[in-house]
Amino acid sequence: MSPQPVKPAGAIIMDGLWYDNPIFRQILGICSTLAVTNVILNTAVMCISLTLVTALSCWTVSILRDWTPRNIRMMVQTLIMAFYVIIVDILLKAYWPEMSRNLGPYVGLIITNCILMGRCEAFAISNPPGPSFLDGFFNGLGYSSILLAIAATREMTGMGTFLGWPVPFFSGPYWDKWVIMVMPPGAFFTLACMIWLCRSIWTKEKVPAQTGGK
Amino acid sequence: MDNINAELWLMVVTLFASVFTNNILLTTFLGMCSFVSVSREVKTAAGLGAAVVFVMTLTTVLNWLAYYYILVPLHLEFFRFILFIIIIAAFVQFVEMVIDRYSPKLYMALGIFLPLITVNCAILGAALFMVIRQYSFIVTIGYGFGAGLGWMMAILAMAGIRQRLTEARVPRGLRGPGITLIIAGMMALAFVGFTGVLK
């Protein structure tokens, strides 16, 4: 915890969204959310929950950073995350029970999503609350944007719809629906292609070395 | 007696289902992080896999007991995330200490993997699936073991393939995680073939 100058907000936002994007750059947190990317609506709900939980727990961890004993900080962080996840879970159950059923255990699995722990450990534990909140929020957004792109690809090619509405070309008779895209293997292939695409762009851009979550 | 036989049969079916048709890694994407990062060598993959099988079997059973004997009577079901995480973390810590004390050799083999497991989503995921699918106690034992075994099988296969890949010429942007995900996709494709073998 060396005292370091706080990064400007713009840099935090750009890092979270692109240069230090949790998915490409750090390969974090793909576990718990990939499974819900076959339908855009589910993904959107999951992404909103994840972004909120990440931002709020980073903020809380940052507020408590001076009072948290160092050797039990992991446990404290986990409990903070679990606290917010429980709130999200209860809200979903109360106001949108069918979505809660669709998402199944994946809302609860936000707790073990590595992005959360990664951001808390890498940023929130040594920075003031404001920037930590921003960092968590934009890392969540960066993550969500990729997942939404994956979900859009999968839903469009696999079912010919976008948010449940038929898309002109893909739902027509000239498009054979790629059933494999809505099944688990489709998620792996789409994510791999996304990573390929973004990494290829990076090598051209020559991004300066960044410090990742882990 | 018939009842128990039926339960045992269901347990065996669940065990096979969770290894093949419902593989926790290839169909529900749990435990991906360590799957991508620890599958470079067969030896380490085997160590991590063994640790996952062991921890997953015992923690799902412990979590079942805690959920149905503590949370359900108290109507505190929404508390399960915290309880499961604490049980898993405490159990892993405990096992680490016991192994360290009684079998330093095993500790050398498994020791470094145990802390990693606490944050492995597959362990928590198995416990949550167990609650959502309302498994009975006996079926839970089969499920925990099967899910762990399925995960171990997948990571072993992946490590074997990746070892051969070191000489291959992979496009630059695809190196590392990219190619791993493509292989995982193909493995998942193969496992889709098992669908329908069991109900």
C-alpha cells in the first residue's frame, strides 16, 4: 500500500473500458456470466447486477480500507460482496421472479466472479472511495459491453432475433439458424473470436504495459 | 428398502450425468478462470483437478447439511451465499492444516492449489445447483463427486492438448486464452454428443 497519486478519472474510465478491459486484458470473470449470454435480455440484467455490485463493493472496500486488518481482508471483501449480491438477489426475486429463475444460480455466483476480487485487491484497497467507485463501475461496464456483444451475436445467429424481436435478414428463410450458437460451445467460440479480434487491434495500437488484476 | 435402492440408483445416474451430459465446466462454464490459467501442464492440472474433486465432494455435502438443518428451519434461505462461502473457505483452510500436519508429501502436491479453490466458482456453483435442483442427501454425494470428476477430466484433457500445442503455429492474437477457448468449445461440442444418453 504505497502512497501513489490518484489516477485522473478519464484514465480510470478508459482503462476500465478498453486498455485494461477485464475480459481481454486480464481474462477475469468469464466463468459466471458466459452461461447467460445466449439471450440478450438475461445478459443485460446480469451485467447491470454485476456492474452495480462491483461499483458498490469497490466503494465500500475503499471506505473501510483503513480499518480492515490486512490479514483478513479477503474475508472482509468477500462478505461485502456477498452483502450486495444478496440485495440484488432479493430484489430480483421480489420484482422479477421469472428472470430470477432464468438466471438460476448465476446471480449468486457474482460473489466468486474474479473481477470483483481483482478490482478490490488491485485498486480499491489502496485508493479513495470516489475513484474506486468509478473504477469498479467502468470495469463492470467494459465487461458488460463485451458480454452484450457476445450475447447479440449468439442470439442473432442462433435464433434470428434481437431482444426477442425478429431481425430482417437473420430470421428470414435464407438464413439457416446456427443452433450451435445458443448451445454452450457457441459461447466458447464467440468469446474466443472476440478476444482474437481485440488482441489483434491491440498489437497494432501498441498499448503501453498496464498492470492487470492478476 | 425400495426407497433407498431408488435413491442409490438416482445417485449413480446423477453422477454420470454430472460427468458427461451436464459437465460443470463445459455446459455451465463454472471454474473457467483456473481452467484457462492452470491448464498448461498435465501434472499441475492433475493436482488441481484432484483437489477440486476432494473439496467439491465434501463441501457440497457439508453445505447440504448446513442448508437443510440450519437455514431452512430458521427461514434464512437468502443467507445461503454467505454461509456457503464461509463453509467453503473454512473447510479449505482446515484441510490445508490437516494435510500439512499429517502428510507433508500430499501437502507439497496439493498445497498450493488449495487456496486457489476457495475462489473457484465451480465449488460455490455446485452448492447452489444442489439447492436449486433440490437434490436429496444421497444424490448430493453423487452430484458433488461427479461434478468434481467432470471438471478434473475436462482440465486434464485440455492440459494434454495444450502441451502438444506448444510447437503449433497459432495466430498471434489467438495465443494463450484465445486458443484455449476454441479448444474448450470443441470439447464442449464433443460433450454435446452425450446429450440424451441419460435423462
